[in-house]
Amino acid sequence: MVPIWLTALAWACLAAAAASAALILVDIYGRGHRLRMRVMEAVWPVTALYLGPVAVWGYWRYGRTTSSRWLKDRGLDEPPEKPFWAQVAVGVSHCGAGCTLGDIIAETGIFLLGLQIAGTALWAEYAGDYLLAVLLGLAFQYFAIAPMRGLGFKKGIVAAAKADVLSLTAFEVGLFGWMALMAFVFFPGPHLHPDSPVYWFLMQVGMVIGFATAWPANVWLIRKGVKEAM
């Protein structure tokens, strides 16, 4: 049985995340703070789905400062330079957005279809999550790198793969480890499913862990110039 306090906490955290994502979207599209790198208009609200108010703070401090409206209001031509840790954080959130969307889509689909591998849904979730994370991660990275470097499709995809596959794999390692704990330690029977708010709250926790495990990879990729500092 799921404790009542855990269900209440889950609903509170999910509501805070939804409100945070909505706040960012309203600022971008409602208040006209369109971002210089258009793909980040998706990255920031998706990041808010698991980091909640922390993502709002990051967006306010390091996201909207790239919008033409913000720059015009302050008479600036270029955004303020980010400290290195902020460049890394934005880079992690960029790959994390693909992973997060992939996880939401894959796990919902696997649950609705009742798919299993070797008698458990977890292995199917791993396969679906990673496949969609790669596809969406490459798309996010392509639309960041290709315009900045002036690359065509083929070279842009290759550059995106070099910049993102290691990062998203590191993100998923942290998340998948947490998902194993969810399935085999915290709720070994009955398992939690995507129709439970506690499931998605614990997935938020897993994505925060994934953010942490992807951090060293992004430090290395940015310092080596493989991944663009954003």
C-alpha cells in the first residue's frame, strides 16, 4: 500500500512542476520572451517537469536573458556570459529534456499496451526509454548545433550524436538505477504503474538523479569542445 502522505507529497510536487512549466511557457509565448536558441523554448518547460521551481529560477537567470526582448529592454546586444557551472547545467538540461520526453512517452505507451520483456515491464521501459531518448536527444541537439555551426543535415546529425549520446546515456544510467530500486526494493509487489501520481513523483526524483549522473559527462564534452556551451 502506498502511504497517504506519499500520495499527497506526489500530488504537491507534480502540481508545482506543472505550474513551473506553465509559468515558463507564459513568459516565453505570452510575454514575448522568445529565446535566441528556439529549441530551448522546449527544453526549459520540460526541465521544469522534474526540477520544478529550480528550473524557473534557472530560466529567469540564464534562459530569458537570451531573449531579444530582454536584451532590448536593457540596451544590450549580447546576453551576459554564463559561469561555467551554468553552461554545464544548461547542457545537462538540454539532453535531459530528450530523456524526459522519451520516458514520459515510452512508459505511458508501454503501460497502455501492457508490454513486457521476460515477464516484467521494467525491461520494456528501459528499451523504450533509451530508444526515444536517443531519437529525441539527437533532434534537440541537432537543432542546437546545426544552426550555430552552419552544418547540413548529415554533418549536423553526426555532430549531435557526438555531443549527446554520451550525455543522455549517463542521464539514463542514473534514472534506470533508480527505476530498478522503485521496482525491486521500494515497491516490489505490487509495482507502481504510470496511473499512479507516486510513480511520476518518483520518476521526477529519478530524473534529478539522472541530471546528477550526466553532469560529469557534460563537463568533459563542453571542455573538449564536442558540445556547444549554451
